[in-house]
Amino acid sequence: MMKRLYGLASISQALRYAFSHSRHSRRISQALLLNESLTQWHLRPRIASPAGPATKISLRYASSKSGLEHLKQNEEVDEVIQVVGENGLGLPTRSSEVLRTLDRSQYTLVQVAPASEGRAAVCKIMSKKEIYEQERAKAKAARAAKTSTKTLELNWAIDSHDLEHRLKQVRGFLEKGRIVEIIMTRKKGKRPPTEEEVQGLYESVMEMIEEEQAVETKAREGKLGQTLMLTIAKRKQ
């Protein structure tokens, strides 16, 4: 090799030759180090099925209350990622390579955890059906929460401060689209209410219903001064 070096036209040529042919030369570029790591990630010619069950790290982010719509997907994900699958985290790879082999008509690349020290951003390959089912379940839960019935019990002899607090709660439920059952009754162990208290509570409740533009959705049950239940909801515009 040394004889060959002496025969080169210039020192620079000798250095280039030595660098390119030495078995012990090390890569000195960070980009080359990254590429060396990336070449260890073997992708199949075409990804035909999503990754297997997610590990704890993916579940922690993918099941967040914000939902999948707030997570990076496809071209939005980081440049260098690790894909989570049934065997845990894969080696670092370029997201562009994963997307190039991904069947976009059926699957989506979702970033479920940001990059951290010593680990690239974590992504999961999810089927569009899986994403649709998750969003559908979330919407169903939201509708159920919105239409669920709230029940508040009011003592005919309730003091003004407690009444103000309870009516404020009713207003809040109505604003959220909830159905509210208001039960006005005599509490056991409490003193009997006066006629003025009974009439005053009833009028306060009816005034609140009118101010909130609410309506009774069911026939009222019971009797004034004993137990009276009103079921109300916000009037549909």
C-alpha cells in the first residue's frame, strides 16, 4: 500500500486513497453514523399489516384524552422515528422510508410519543379502521356525557346561600346540554318548611328555568310542599 501511495501525484490524492481504502478508518460524520444505524432497520417490500399490540409507551400517548386528531400523522411525524410493534421498539429509521412502503389506502403512521434523550420519536402503524373505531367510540362517549341526566335534590327549607349555589349548578348542566331532574322535597331530620319557603323555592326554580330558556321534558311528578320532581332541558333553538 505504501508503494502505491508514493506513486500518487499529490499528497492530497494519497490521503484520499488511504482514507477510502483503509479497513480501520472510522466514519467521522454524524450523518454517516445515522445512516449506519438506519441500514440495520430492514423494511419489508410492502407493509401489509399494522404493527402488533402497542407497548406501554404507545398506550400512554395514544389513549390520551386529546384523541388521535392532535397527534402527528404521516408526513407530520419526525424525520427519524422508531416504530413500536409486537416486539417492542424497532431501530431508528427514517419516516420517509416507512411512508414509502406503507399502504396509505389502509394504514396511517401515527406519532404516539415525542423524541427523548437516547430515543427517537415513537410511531405506531394504525389501520384506518382502528382509527375510525377509536374516534367513533370517543364521539359516542361525548354524546352520552352530553345527554346524561343530572339529579339535584332541594330541601323546601333550603337557605338562600345553598339555593344560589344549587341553581348555579343547574345552570351549568343546562349549558352543557344535560337533562336535569330537580327534586324538591322535605329532608328527614330537618324542620318542616313554612308555606312561604315552599312557595319561594318553587318560584325561584321556575324563574331560573325561564331565564335559562329551558323546558320541562317530562310531566312533573309529585305535589307542592311534599315531593315534586321537575325534569328540564335547554330549549332547542
